[in-house]
Amino acid sequence: MNSFGELGSASAEIAAVVRTRKDALKRYLADFLREAGLPNVESLAEQLFLVVEEVVTAAVVSGPDAARHARRAAATLLASVRECA
């Protein structure tokens, strides 16, 4: 991500690598959610992806508590999906 921030707009190759990595993570999350039998896996995967992506930045700025907060956010999101299913 740092490479994209510094060079992504000037380098199509770096932008492509970053997009590939992000797409792979979204697919992994969607597959995991699908195997868990949850509905709306694509939308849910996008939401969890945002939690995962942001926790990396937050941990650098705020420290390890960010991971605990992200875990609770993800658990809350998954619980709400299960309640609605």
C-alpha cells in the first residue's frame, strides 16, 4: 500500500499489483463467508475487507488496540448478519 501511495498514480504496474492483492483478499473473505453459509457474501466481504484494510493503518498510528477493536467490529458485523439470516 505504501508503494501505491508513493508511486501508484505514476506506475500502472504498482497499481496493478496492489489491485491484485486487494482483489485476492476480497475473494478469500467471500469464500470464507460462503463456506460459513452466510448470505450476501460479496457485500459482507467488502465490509470486512474495509475493516482489515483500515486496521493495518490504525495499528501503525494507534498501536495494537486497533486489532482488538477491529476484531470486535468484525464480530459485531457477523453477528448482525446471522441475526438477519
